[in-house]
Amino acid sequence: MRKLLVCLLALLLAALPALGEETLETATETHSAGLAVEVTGMALLDEWDGETSQTHVFLAVYATLTNWNAETLTLANALRAELSYEGAYVFEAELAFPVEEMEQLVRVDGALVFRIPTMVAEAAPEGLKLTIYVDGQAIAQKIALEGGYSPTRTGNFEGAGFDSPEDAALAYLEALQNGDVAGMLSTFAIETYVDSLDVQTYLEYTQMFQPNTGLPVAEGGYMRDLAVNVRHGTLAQNLYWQFLYHSWPDGEHWPLSTDYREGVTVVPLNQEENDISNFLDMFAEADFPAVLQGMTFVEFIDPASLHESYLSETNQNHIERQMAWYGCDELTDVVMRLQSGGREYWQILQCVRYGDRWYNFSLSGNLSSLLSLGIYTCGLVPAKYMQLG
């Protein structure tokens, strides 16, 4: 069922006349007035016709169509619409009407549905222009998204899962390119991870308890909600670490421990020596966000080709033990070769299967450990630092 996320948008379109009405008077006499389009409302939706997206939302422009022609018309030939943003980005509408062909003197209700990036919706831009083409004639109208798009969490942090680990990895990449942190995190197993975790088996294997793991050590909804939020927060923390690590100037020593057993160290800052200003300026000038937005997929790399021990009996037994305490059906690593700004990167993700659905599982999984990647890289490394083995 479609869920309305925001109130009806500011309808400048309320003042827009029914498109084609200027010829209705002659239609009575000539029966050639054409198609009339009356826009009746708009809404931003996070779902349309059963489809959801981690990076886009749906703008539905509701309309009533009347065929004043003396003959049947095909909607796809008579009507189309586009939404442009700041004159540079154009989004075509899907025609969502109950018929594909309209007989003469027939009226139907439906919608022009635009799939637009969440970033555009959140900006509440005034630079949106809706253009409806009726029989080739363009009628344009500026619109504003009043209040913008403000997503609210009413369900799970995680999405519906994917058909393959590669699909999960590519969905993560798409959200990353759009700067959509919520979308990136939604590709990971979060609620399913917590609900499937075998805490006793985990503790029996590790022989220790670490509070920062957020294990659901008790029954009940309260503990489950805590564990789910810890899991979600831990993944977000990983992305924050990744931002810090890759924003650090090349050639300068990374000051924090890359071995979790040593604990997380601190970066001392001396106010008198202007350390704080220099520290903040360093991140403000970093180009890492632009690097992420420019990431393009090149190919998948076989994880077994990156380390000789990946398929070893010892490592595979370790993975099987992990599967037992995670309560999952399969664990594997996916490696994407990416490019951005003329530089090549590898993104390593550990992926998990529960039943027939795949999710991303970890940014620092089995292969990352074998390759001794620091935890702050979160699986993203420049290819020049890697060696095949």
C-alpha cells in the first residue's frame, strides 16, 4: 500500500487551467478539441505500484483526462510529461492511468508519476518545472515541493534484500553515489541479523563478552530494539570511520590504531598551536565526498584471486562457524573494482544470505581480515595499495 510521506505539496498547479480547455468551446462544433488534462493534486510517495527505492522517491501528479476527440486516441501518443530540475536534470513521467486507449467523450483519473532522486526531493527546490505535452504542445508550469521530503522510520532499517550478493553490492554503490547514507545502510542485514543471531553459540566460540557488540543478551522487545539500533549505529560508525580515513592527507601518518585489540586512540589537539583550526580545515578541504559521488563500477573480482588462503580449509571452517552463530545460510565476500577521478579502488563487502534473500553484512569481513586491511578503511582501498596473491 502506498504510504504518503508528506502532505500534499504546494499546488501552484491549482491555478493551472485544465490543459486543452481553451478549445472546448469549438469542440462542441468541430469535435476536434483534443485531449484535456486537469491536474488535481500532487504527493510525494516512498512507494508506487509496489516499487520502492533506496535512492529515489516518487512524485505523483494526479490528473483527470477527458478525450474530446471524435475518435479513440492512444495515450502514449497523445500525452507525455517531464520534470526538470534547475534546467539541467530531466525526469520523464510514467503514465499511470487505467486505460491505454481512450474512446471519444471518455474521462479517466490517474497520475503522471516521476521517479526523482531523494536528494532533489529533500532540497525542497523552487527550480522544478513540470512540462506536460498534449498532442505535441508543451505547457510548462513551475512547481515547489513545500517542506520537501522528510523520510520517517516507521518500519525496518533494512530493505527487502536482494536476489544475489552482487545485487546487494551494486545497490550499496548506487546509494553511495547519491550520498544516501540511509540507502547505503538499508542494504545491510540489520533486523534480520539481530533476529537470527545465536548469542549462546557466539559466546561459546569467543569465550568472552564485549559490551560494544550490542548482543541481544535477553529476551523481549526492549532488548531487541536496543540491539537493532546498536547494529544500525555500528554500521553508520563504520562509514564515519571510512570518511575520516580517506579524508586524511596522503603521505601523512594515520594516527589511530588499525588493530581493534589495541583500542581506539585519540588525536591530541593543541589549541595554542592552531591545531583545531588546521584539523577542521583538513576535513573541509578533503575531496572524499566527490570521490564517492564519482565512483563508477568496472567489474567484480573473484575474492579467491586476492588471497591464497581464502579457499583454504581453515578459512572455510572459520566461515562455517560464523554462519552457525549468525544463524545465516551463506556468507561470501564480494569485491567491486571501481573508478573515480582517474583513480582505481576496490570495495570489499561481506554478504549474507538468509533464506532466499541476500544482504550486505559487513564492511570489514573475512577477506578484509585476510588482506590485513585496517578497520578504518571499511573495505574501501585504492587499488595501488593492493597486491594480488
